[in-house]
Amino acid sequence: MAQCRRGTLALLEGIDQKTFCRQAHPDFSPVGWHFGHIAFTEAYWILERSAWLEPVFPEYHQLFAADGLPKEERQNLPTLAEIYDYLDTVRTQVFKYLETAPLERQERLWRWLIQHESQHGETIAFVVQLHRWQLWERPQEIWVRGHAAHIPSSVKPSSEMMEIPAGEFEMGNNSIDAMDNERSRHRVYLDTYWIERYPVTCGEYRIFIEAGGYQNERWWSVAGWKWLEENPVALPLYWSDDPTWDNHPVCGVSWYEAEAYARFVGKRLPTEAEWEKAASWDSIAGRGHTYPWGDATPNLHHCNHDNTVGQTTPVNAYPQGQSAYGCYDMLGNVWEWTASWFGGYEGFTSYPYRGYSQAYFDGQHRVLKGSSWATRPWAMRSSFRNWYYPSVRQILAGFRCACGRD
């Protein structure tokens, strides 16, 4: 918890009060709201619901509760210093309770809270990027290059397809860390299919753009073309024409754009099950792994994550992070759209409240798999499930393609 908090607070470096409070995009709350919500959630579930203590800072309940105010009304925030005090006061009391807490009954809740903070930390990271992007004509110029393996622009990854043989695999996760929507682990049979070794790169996506992909209805589904007519765009959001980014994964594309590109190249988006099998299943061992590379905790040799680089990296920069089937970047770099709708597995039970997952089992959200350069290690698993409306164009979201036996 302390390690996670240090990373969360590090996101505040260089943030002024105006940026702290201002909403960068209608879909996302201000940076400062997320910090307050982290403190509120920890206080609610540990101090109020577990230790049965009186609420701390009850005046913040409406402001920082997830269902308290609409996102556009969350900009009237306390100062940075007051939020620091809120976080510190709550954490001090939480750690005092931890000394006597019955962890044999509560461990899942405590682990859920670490992941809750991790997820909001990821949101904070990309909202900060949105603020910076709005100040620059070319967003990539604001990103400081990190220490990932250097891949010269002349070394281009191929669009090689990896064959995933027919058979069963175990999907989902029953571990103490697993979120409610990851449970329960179950067996799934899939016919033989192929999936791209790498996420689709900016260089590959540029071919679609230059071929008039955004102007040709034949590549778009009915829903996708309707979305495009209502949102006339011709490039991904956050796009740069700088060729030095050609080996980086394309991002800022909606599900509809990803689907259209896949049709353009004669492929399709993978289902969630296809993606997860390619990422986690070891057919030789006959078992799944927590991560593509095995069960070792993510580190900087495996993938681009935890804000270490602060941007995308080339899709072939992390050979030590390959899955057993030889797929790269299945964790880290960018989240990846799948063809599947978000819903519960058989026997689903909400935890710790219905609104965490079940409220989104509405047939309107598509599943994204993997994680991004901003994902904290506690929220990274091949079984982890993210979800967005298909119309969302998110700075952390890309995709890879698949195809089946015709």
C-alpha cells in the first residue's frame, strides 16, 4: 500500500492548482477529484465499513463519492494541500486499524483497494497527458523518452500472425487479487485461429489512412459508419505524422476505427477469449500463467508499465515479455480492443459493490485486454478486463488483429 501510494503521489509532481481542478475531457473527472476519491474510498471501506468508525471529513462525501456529482461538477475542489492532508489523515487511521484488522477475513478487500488506487493512478496519468496534449500542436513532443530498449526506426516489426491451435484453455482468475468480473476461472474451447504477434503500429495504420480508409464505407460496419458520420474524423486522436513513431502502437482509436482497419487488412478483432488464450496459456505445460511471460511479478524487462517511460515504446522492445505463443506487448504499452461485449462469467457475484462491474453489463461496453504504459503492476494480469463504450477514443487504447480458419 505504501509503495502504491508513493507512485500515486509522484503523479502530482509539477501539477498546479489550475490543472489539478480543471476537467481535461468530458469523459473524465479532474486530476484532483481522483486523489480525493482514492482517500474517500479507502476511508469508506476500511474505516467506516470494516472498523465501524465515524466518517472522517464527512463534508467530502458528496464531492468524492463515485455517485455523488456528475463529472462536470467535480471541478470545485479543495487545494492541493488540503487533499494531501485528506490522504494522509485517512491513511494514518487505516494503518492504525491494520495493526489489529482480521486480515484472514478482509484480505480480498485490502487487495481490491490497492488495485482501486492503481486504476485511478492510471486515469490520473493519462488525464495529465490530456492537459499537456491540449497545450501542444504535436502531442508526442511533450513526451520525454525513457529507458526502454532502443529499437531503431529502421528495424520494423513484421505483421506476423501466430497460430493458436484448437483446444481448451482456462480463462479467468480465482486468485485473491482477482476482480469480481475476472471470476470464476472456467474452461473454454476455441478452434484454431491466428493472432498478430504485435499490436497494430502507427506505420501500419498510416497505410489505412493514406488509402482513404476513413472515406470508404466498405471497411466500416453499419454502426461504425454511422459513428463516423456523426464524428467526422480522418485520423486517430493524438496522431503524429512523425515517422519515428512508426514502430509504436497506434492509440487514440475507437472500437469502430479498430474494426474498420481490421476489415481493411482482411482480418478482424480477436474475441476476449482468443486474446486471453494467446496471452496466458502454456500448451506444453497445460496450464495458464498470470502474465504472458509466466508468474514473475512485472518488471522493466517484461513490459512498458507503471509510468516508468511515460509514453508508448516500440512494439518489439520487450522480447522477455513474450507469451508462450510468441506474442509481444500483451501487457503494457496500450490496452487492446476486443470483439467481445463486457459481461459476467457464469456464477458472477459482484464485489465489493454492484457498481464496480455489474452496472456495465449492459451490452454497450466492449472489452479491452492487457494494460498500458501507465498501468500499475497490481492491476496487471492476462485475465484483467477493462471496458469502454465503442465510441471512446482513449489515449491508452490500441488493438491487434486476428483471423480464423475460413
